[in-house]
Amino acid sequence: MTADQVSRDGAVTAGAAVLVEALGRGLPGYRIVVDPGVLGALSHDEAEWAPAGQAAAAVRARSEAEVQHVVRTCARLGAPIVPRGAGTGLSGGANAVSGCVILDLSQMNQVLEIDPDNLLAVVQPGAVNNDVKAAVAEHGLWYPPDPASAPWSTIGGNVATNAGGLCCLKYGVTRDYVLGLRAVTGGPVAYGEAVRLGRRTSKGVAGLDLVGLFVGSEGTLGVVTEATLRLRPALAGTPRTIVAAFADLVTSGQAVAQITRRGLTPAVLELLDRACLEAVEEWKHLGIEADAAALLLARVDTPGDSGAAEAGAIAATMRDAGALWVEQSTDDAEAEALFDARRLAYPALERLGPVLTEDVCVARSKVPAMLEQVSAIAARYGVQIATIAHAGDGNLHPLIITPPGDEAARTAAQAAFGELLDVAIALGGTVTGEHGVGLLKRDGMHRELDPGALVLQSAVRRTLDPLEIFNPGKG
Amino acid sequence: MTADQVSRDGAVTAGAAVLVEALGRGLPGYRIVVDPGVLGALSHDEAEWAPAGQAAAAVRARSEAEVQHVVRTCARLGAPIVPRGAGTGLSGGANAVSGCVILDLSQMNQVLEIDPDNLLAVVQPGAVNNDVKAAVAEHGLWYPPDPASAPWSTIGGNVATNAGGLCCLKYGVTRDYVLGLRAVTGGPVAYGEAVRLGRRTSKGVAGLDLVGLFVGSEGTLGVVTEATLRLRPALAGTPRTIVAAFADLVTSGQAVAQITRRGLTPAVLELLDRACLEAVEEWKHLGIEADAAALLLARVDTPGDSGAAEAGAIAATMRDAGALWVEQSTDDAEAEALFDARRLAYPALERLGPVLTEDVCVARSKVPAMLEQVSAIAARYGVQIATIAHAGDGNLHPLIITPPGDEAARTAAQAAFGELLDVAIALGGTVTGEHGVGLLKRDGMHRELDPGALVLQSAVRRTLDPLEIFNPGKG
């Protein structure tokens, strides 16, 4: 059965029936979902603007053996496989393609091993990021990658997108914390074969870095069934928070550039503009006064006098860059309210209408220029753009908000989206810092990357998945 | 011309003459080396035990265009290309294969750009590691990867092997510092095409991580002609050194395991055994008394009171683990003598006879067991093994030393080498932590990796180099 043989109207066609029957030969029936309502809910992530096709079925896998059965069956029948975890992605990477089997890994959610002697954990792909954090914290350990979706998103999804987050400025991204993987692959080995990639040691150079290749590959090379994660010792001491307000976005960007230039590395350096703060306050009443165009929110986790010196230097830099006011705090409650606002910004803005999420990343010195363009493009297209940013990384999330049902606004938003990608590329940046290419940034990726690099990456994909069944059309 | 058409006796055969003539059509003649003495010197790295074939010629390339010409010519004539930098490798990765063109990149040694605003540098592959460090230090910046070969080894070689060093315990390995590459590739694009991989931003997920794939690929995927390196702000303050002596190797290993278990992360945690210390002292007269079976050498670079607390905790842990004595020092001269001893250990031991270098890496908790096996295997085979180790990473370098000309000892050493690899694998470790597979660890790699992973990596290589001309038989 090819994808085209499945109708788009939601009915289970003859081809889909064959597929479901074949899946059922190696799985308990209650693992297989064909109910159109449930299938529909499993057929998209949170990228509201990305199209989703009609899936033939979904499988809620509970073991690697079940994943192997799904991959073998789909390979035999030529059906695409779309793996998914919690579906919190923002680029449509987990959206169904026509005739696919959605492979829901969220029930493979166990933390299999925590090794405090060697600072590692072995987890299943459906384990939720914050659950892993909590489990390892009981052993005095820390898993740093912290996408804003951490309360819901799974390690498998984090691995697929090479998820970032707030603390990657100082502590790196998901790829930096994946030592090994198990994956059900295809191509050069038989489809459905499980392979062990990587290692448990802190260093190792035996063979090509296939683990790094799988991280960020958005499910296009195989299905990850287990991850060995590098951990850090839990941080000691209370972090210090520095908050600064700015009269305009560009000045806040200049403060970010200046912090980098002075060699300061806060653990977190986030930007929230007035639109974000207002949306959160209106929803949650945290008591935040949005009295400025932008806030910068820095966190320093270095303990002792060095931490105090670092926080002081960051505050001074913000003042020198023209902040309206700067406050340092070690008061957990006040700081937490601001970090809550940061985490709640996306859902708060979603309440106002469909959100088209940018994820551009530019060099730190280009942050002011990028922010200037965000404002200019918003004005030019007459669209509302609220900006949150992992500013210290140069990773900006301008969020384009459209009134529900306003088609003209959607068209304008789409045009603004494309132009923001062009500006990021022209500034030497990337179209996606951490959300992944998915469906939303494929054109942008083609504009960004060297044509030769695109040819090489397509060749690698075709080699590892000659049938093109692993999440085709994504990444 | 195939490799087989070139004779192994050092004369330029008819096939080699054709190759040299073709190379000369796009290069000044003085870039091409055919003199057997010079060719011989360029035909091997420092892995004394690895075999080297007879090269047809060497080219001292000065530009990417010249590299492209060499790759096109070799692709047309079917000649292997063996890239090399300074030839300081320890696994034979830069050794000539029969009929090859040695592509010497050591003259492409420029630091092209230093960007202090964005913490990056762009360098040519022949730039020496320490020269890059010195150049960026003038801007208050730091390039951390510090293999013991840093005074001589090149960034291209460091990239090819994903070189580690002393400070990777806290600061990571070469792969963590490579943002982008230019490489002359083949396969899916035309042989000789230069492609740009990666990015200049601190984060980015557009496309597969081909940069990470090239790092550590030992020249088997193409020839790197430029690297964009991530930098850190230079460290402030004077580091603290902690030295501890142990009555036996295993106890020192227990101290290492205990340091990890207590969540302590020194910047450096090195082990030197008595044989190493004696060899250095005999050669350099640094005034080191080798009064113990092993020394542990830790460095803490955290500034201020946190640094003092960290150093104190490390010293206490060493005492608790049973050190004979522990000393803390901020006296540069004394500490530097010990770090000099660490850096000089390898050449000091080479003076005693041919050295067969292990590079096994095990989980930190397995360091005592691995050290116990090193002693047992030395006794069983009657060979001298001196051990230096990046102990904090679990990366051990047992160095097997044989008296010059003693064939029986060489045979015993070879057997001991193989058994050490087996032990590392049995302990869940890897046969190579940082030196690369080259020629010496190919069997070990095949024993270590999952058979499926080996199939996948061969398939990726064949895809990117279907003619198998990029450093064939290595890695």
C-alpha cells in the first residue's frame, strides 16, 4: 500500500484495512487506533499552521519489539511511519502524512537506569523531560536540556529535534547530553532491525558519530527506542536573577551583544517583550507590570563570590547598555514569577489566536539588527508580532499572532514569516535554532544550506532509509 | 591507476608517473613531493607500530582550490588520498596506503578570522592547535581542546580524530567546539566539490548534523579545508592544583571513581604512574620524586571561594580514598613541573623503546578494575606497561614499551595490547577514547561496536565516498 491509496476523508480504506490487519498480527488489538477522532488528535503537533495528512492508523507501542513489528510491517507494505511523543513540537515534525502509521511512543516512558557513579541515565523515548529531571534529582543529578515544553515533551521528541531551551547558553543542547541510542532502523540493515549506537563512556571515538547524526534527524533515519543520557551533578546554591527593563527592543538586543562581548556567560538570558508580558498577566495575574518595551531576564548559577561578581557584571552591562532599570534578586518568589511568565508566554499568546512561531537564530552581535527587522516587518505587513527569545544564544522566537478566522491576516502573517527567515539568513543565521525543520521550515532550510550540503544530507537519508518510510517529507 | 599498480619498492612506477604528471597540470611543481626520503617521512604518523604503505607522491597544498585539484585528479585516476597535518597521530590514521597521494595540509595554517563579539574563529586545517590558542588569547578568548600534542598538532588532525586532551573532563572534546566546516567531498556531489557544512550561530538544527559526522571521521568522508571554531571567554584567576600520591594504581583509581561519585568536576584529573614519572625525571631533571606508585594531578579553575571549596573537597576525597599524601598548591612553578611531566611522559617513554599506545576509555566507576587488569596483563605477558591517564574521563593510556629489536617482546606486547582492548570492551568501555581508530584499533572497533552499527557506518561512508579514495582502510 502506498500513501496515495489511503483516502483523505477519514474512512478506513481497503489499503488501510490491510495495513491494520497486518499490524494486528503482531500487536494486541487495543494498541492499534483507528477511531477517526483519536487518530485526528494524534495526527498533529502544536504547529497550528502546518498541514496534517490523513493517517491510516496509530500504534501505541509498549516495547522495542512492538516498534520492530510496526517498522517491518510498514516496510513490507510501503506505509510511512510518523513517530510521535507528546506532540508538543512547533514545526509540524510529528504531523501525519497521508496513509501513515502514527507510532505513538508516549507509553514507552520508563527511566530504565540511573547510574550516579557514572553520571548517566538510560530512558525510554516516551519519558517526559521533567520526569527524567525529577528521577535523577533524587540521586543528586541533573539533566540540563530544558525546552519550555519540558513538563510535557518527551526525550524522544527532544532527541528528534535536538531540543534546546533556556539553559543551553551555558549548558548546551540535547545533542550534548546523548551518549548512546538504540534505534529501529532500515536500509543497509533489514528494516526493523534494532541497533545500538554510541557508548556509555564520557569519551569515545570508535567509528562515525551516528548518535549525533540521529539527534536532530526528526525521525527520518529510524525510530529511537532508548537513549543513554549524560547527566551533571545537581547545582548547589541559590541562583541569582537579574532583571532589566528597556525602552525599546533594539536597546535590549544591544545589552545582549554587550554581555557576550564582555565574556559573561549567564546560565539563562531571556528576552520578553511587552506583548508577551501583557498576555501572561491578563491570563495568570502574576502581578507583573509591563512598564517597558522589553525585559531581559538573566540567571547566574555560579555559587559564592564568583557568582555575586558575575551577577554584578551582568547588571552593570545592562545599565551601561541603557536599561531603564536593573534589579538583582535572590528572592525565589519574585524571580520565579518572571520565569513562569517566560514559560507561559507561548500558551498565553495562543489564547489570542493562531500563532505562527519563528525560531531564527543569529550571531549574538546581530541580535539588535534582527530585533529591528522584527519590528519593521510587523509594521510593514500590519501583523502583530510578540517576541520571546533565548537572547543569549541569539535564538529568537518572534510569534506572529492572527485574529481567529481572519484570512487576510493569515496571508500577511505567512509573508512576514518568510521575510523573517530571509532576514535571518541574510544576517548569517539559521531558520531554526531548536524547534526543527518539520514542515514549516523546509523552504527556509533549502534557502539557508549550501546546495552541496543538501545533496549530501539527502544521500545519507536515502542510504539509511531507501524506502523513504521514516517520517517522509519532514526535516 | 589503482593502488596495486604502484610498486612498494620506492621507485616511481609508470602509474605513479601518470599521477604525478596529472597533479602537475594544476599545481606548481614544487608543491609535489616525489623524493623517496621526504615521501617516507610524510608517510607515517607517530604510531610506530602501524604499517605504512608506499605513497606515489605527496602534495603540499596551499589552498582549497589546490585540494580540489588533487581530489579531482585522484578520483579520475582512482588513487587514494591520505590527508595529514603534523603527523602527531597515535593510531596510524595518517599512514600512507599503497599508491596514495599524501595530501599535506600543514601549510594551510592561517587563522582567517577571530570574532570576539560572537566567540568564534575561522581557521585553516593546518593551523597548529597552540597557535590558534595564542591567536585567540590576544582577544581574551580560549579554544579549550588540549591534546598533549597541542604544540604541534593541527586543527585538521584534531577534527579528524575528534581529539580530546586534559581539559575535556570539564570542557568537552573537539566536536563540542566545531560549529562549521568547509570540506572537499565526493560521492553524491562531484568529487572535488567544496561544500559548506554547519553554521556560525551558537545553536542551529537546520538539517542533519554533517559537521558532527565529519568530526572524528578520520579523513574518510572528504578533506576538511576550513573550520569554524566555537570559543570561550578566557578563564580568569589562577587555577589551583591538587596532587596526591598513592601506594598502588588501584587505590588511585578508587579516588577517581569517588571524585565523580561526589559530584566534583575538576578541570583536569590526570594519573601518572611511577614508570612515567621516572622516565620524565631521568630525561628532564624536573626535580620530581617518584616516591609512590601513582600520582593524581587535579586542577580546579573555578575562581573565588567556590574554587577553594572545590579544591578542598577534591583533596578530602583523595585523602578519604587512601592517598599517601595530598598537597594543594597555587604555586605556578611547582604545579607546572608536574603538568610538564604529564605532557612529556609520552616522548620520555619513547626514548626507552618502541611504544604501543592504548587509548581505552571506561566508565569512571570501572577505572579501578581497568587499572587492576593493566597490572595483571603486564605481569602475565612479562611486558612493561607505563600508564598515563585522563583518569577523570576514564580514558587510560597504558603504554606498552618494548626493548628495541626484541622480537619476542614485540609479540608479547601485541598480545597484551589485544587483551587490554578485550578487557575494556568487557567492562562496557571503548577501545579508543580520543586517538582514533586509524590502523591500530580497527579490529578492536569491530569487536566493540554493534554489528548493525558497523553496517550503517559503512553504508554512510560508501555513500559519501563510493570510489573509496578518502583515506581508505582507516577509521
